[in-house]
Amino acid sequence: MKRAQRIAIILVIVAGAFATRQLMRKPVADDVDKPVAAVPAATRPAPPRVWTLGTLTLRPCELAQPHSGTSVAAWCAPFAVPEDRDHPQGRKVNMRLAVIRSSAQVPADDMVAFIAGGPGQSAAESYPAIAPAMAPLLAHRNVLLLDQRGTGGSHPLSCRDEDEPGGPGGAASHSFDAEAVRKETRHCLDQLSPDADVRFYTTTDAVADLEDARRALGSPKFDLLGVSYGTRVAQQYAMRHPEGLRTLVLDGIAPNELVLGEDFAVNLDAALKAQFARCDADQACHARFSDPYQTLFQLRDALRANPHKVSFRDPQNYASVQRVLSEHALATVVRMFAYSPETAALLPLSIDAAAHGDVGPLLGQAKLLTGDLGDTMDGGMQYSVICSEDADLLTSRPQDKDTILGDAMIEAFRAACSVWPHGKRPADFHQPLKSPVPALLMSGEFDPVTPPRYGEQVLQGLPNGRHFVLKGQGHNVVARGCMPRLLDQFIDTANAKALDARCLDRLAPLPVFVGFNGATP
């Protein structure tokens, strides 16, 4: 599938990303194979280290973050599940299962389980980026990273990009073309079908895999941490396997009732208006940019009438790059900028520069964002989720046509899902979660994809839950401010309502950049 077309329709509700006492065994004396006495010590190879949890035998491994020198030490074990659970003797999916080992000599009996976003992101590949924020948890608990089937090291449903380099504004992104989407979807499906039945790579399948992993690990209770799309998986697990759950943490919350993709345009529009209102209220920003929202739409209208090739310097190697800049490429880039406070603070400046002919700041930063995203998101798995769980509920939204994102994304999903095979969706899949489980919910004030109102919606079914809205923040906030400390306290006590969250009051929006040297003093 051409990356430019895929970028235009990719579902990015992504994230960054996260003990069994009686089953733990000390890693030195008890877990090391005994040496063979007949072999001289000088020539004897180092014995393998192993760690047994439940029925799994884990060995040391390294989890690397793509496009980074960052890695995390972990313990990994082979783990396989049936692709089609109605035919358990059929094809197996080999899963990547890793455990980050607690520093405690005797960890807590429960285990933190991190569920990544997307849909399409790998838990193991996402974890290194947020490992520092998760560090407090390791003082008492082990952390499970199970790549969802279809992602990362669990039989990824990745289609090769044969025709175009990454990044927005490629030749295929001049305008939305439903037939082109269908053609490229068929091409992707043809690549994957020899080795995978894509009907069986859904949220429901992932929940069953997670429960199988829990039992294989000796049936510890889970402290589930779901980020972005991972909050859907976590809520579905809470519905299907309440016996396996000790606490629930949701960051960047997608309610069960939500049809993924339906609110993307209005949510982005609301986030942009809120962010740009800060510029209007700041004297220096207003003097420099006047009305960034209006400038954005003027640029959109100009590109709608005249999409054209532009040149800019690749920020990684400074090579000259040419792309076609169109209204769809602009919308994709702006949406990505809106996800974090650091890039959102650059939006008025970058839009103003592009409106005056300098696209480098906008497209250079976007190339970094889309490059990392394109290499860590498995698009086939994304289709399996959306086409099975949401596509039949998506409806045209003419009211979105004049927003910056427009209505093309919904039409693109519908076109792709007219080709992609659909898995089964449980009858109660989109019912709201109702559970007494202790729950901690968190949202960013300016989140452009899972706004705080979603968290309030989910909180209604969680009487032992509490929802924090972090001021000035965007999508996924678990690593912001004092949130890691509050997370650690919550998982220790299983009581969100007792948390002293006054430390969050120190959070504030990042000042808007009025020049490339930063904000006003």
C-alpha cells in the first residue's frame, strides 16, 4: 500500500505506552543450570539464565525502540495462541511476550500489564519511550508487555510500501480517491493472506490472548494500563474477565460506545480552536500571527485550488526533499502537530511560515513524526480492528466537510472496509463499561482525538474511579508532571479517590512560539 495514501487515512489514536510472589524464583542460584563437572571451568560456556513464571520459561532479552538507540532489558518467553480459536489445532500466532522484572526481592502478587495504542502499535516497541515514567512501578511489581496479535513481534500485519517514500504530501495525496483506496487495500490483503486470516486480529481476539498470557504466567491479577486505543482493549478485558483484574488505568480514553473515526474531525477542530485561542489571548502572539485559525483555513483553501510540489530539507540528513502539498496533506500534518504540547506550540509559527511560502518547518517536523509512526504502526491490523468493530456504524458526516480534517477519513475507512474481511463483533461490544474495579482515568485538556469528555463518559460506569484532566496537555499524559508518582500510588493503594493530586496544578500549557528561538520572555 502506498504510504502517502495510507497516511491520509491512518487511525492515529496512538500513544506513547507498561508478580507473582509464590511463582518468583531467585535468578542466580535457583535459576541457573548447574555446570557439568567433567568440563574444565576455563572452557565452560556461561550457563543460560532462566526465570520461571507459571508455565513460562523466560530468558534475558533487549527491547529496542525503532529509530532510537534506546533499549530496555527484559525477560522474554515463547508464547503461541491459535489464530482461530474455533479451530485450536489450526495455524498458531507466535506472540512476543516480555516481562520487565521488578527490582523487589519479593514482588507483589499482581502484575502491571501495558496495552499500547494505535490500533497497530507494539507494546514492546512503545515501552522504551515511557520506561522512565514507569520506573516507580518496578519497585514493587513486574510489568507485562504482550504485543497485540498483528503488531510488533506478534505476526505483524504490515504491508510493504513499494512505490512511495514516507511522509505527507506524496503523489497519491492530492485528493481522496475511493477506488485508489480499494485497490491499495486489495494489494495489502493479497500480501498478507498467504500467512494470516485477517478476520482474527481484532480487539476481541487480543483480549482472549491477554487472558491466555495471564493464565500462563500463573494467573496473577492484572493492573491494566491502556493507552489510547489500548483503553478499548482494557475496557473489553474488564468486561470479559473481571476475575483477572485488580485495577484499571486508562490514558487517552476511547469509550466502548465510540465508533472509531466518527468524531475525528470535530475533535481536532475543537482542539485547534482551544489552542489558537491561547495565541489570541497573548499580546505578542496575537501581534505576530493575528488569527492562526483563519490563516490555516486560507492556506487550506489555497491548496484545495492548487496542490503543488514543494521542496524542503530533510531534518535528519538535510537532503532536499520534494513533496506535493495538498489540503489532505496539510490536514494530516496539522493533526499530528496537535497531539503534543511541544508541537502544538509550534503550529501558529509553522502555519504562518507555510502561508508565506516556507513549508520547511511544517513538513520537516511532519516527516519526523510520520516516519516514526509509519514504521511502528501495523496498518493491516488497524484495518482488521476498524473493519470488524466500527466500519458498519460509520456514516457520512457532511457537517465535517468544512473542518480542516474534512469528511475524507470516514469515506476512506468505508472504502477500505468494503474490501477487507470482517471478523466477529460481540453483541455487547459497544455497551458502556460498568465495573466496581478501582480505576484511574487521565486526559489532556487539548487532546485532539480523545478529549476529556470521553473520560467523563467512561467514569459514569466506574463508581470507584477518578478522572484527572491535565492542564495544557495533549494526547497521552501518563508521563507528564507528577502523573508517574500518582500512578504508582494508585496501583499500590488501589484507591484513586484518596490520591492527593494537587501537584498536577503546576502543569500549564507550553507557551506558543512566536519565533524559532521560542516564546516571548
